[in-house]
Amino acid sequence: HFASFLSMFKLLVIGVIIIGRDPFALIGMQAPGIWEWGQGNKIYACMMVFFLSNMIENQLMSTGAFEITLNG
């Protein structure tokens, strides 16, 4: 289930990057440097989020941590 959460979180992060809203300001935090970089390089930031999260999702799925058993 963590892989499906990661997939939805990935889409949310990409959407926030594209829209340009600062989620850290909503909770009263200063935006980290990686967020500032992502706002200046939206295409690269979206590609980085997409590929890194896909790599993690594939690793989670290939470890066998999500095996389905039938009658056992």
C-alpha cells in the first residue's frame, strides 16, 4: 500500500510544483533550498520527482514485500 501512496504523493508534488504554490508557507515554515531550485527549474524538478519516485516504487514492488497469497 505504500507504493500506491507514493504514486499519489508523487502526483500531488508534481502538481504543486507546476502550480507554483509554496506549501511551506501554509504551515509557517521557510521554504528549503530544493524548493526554490524546483520553482526555478520546474521541468527538471518534475522529471526528478517522477523518476526518483518511480525508482522507489519499482524497488518496493520487486522486493516481494507486496506478495499476494491464495489459500495460504
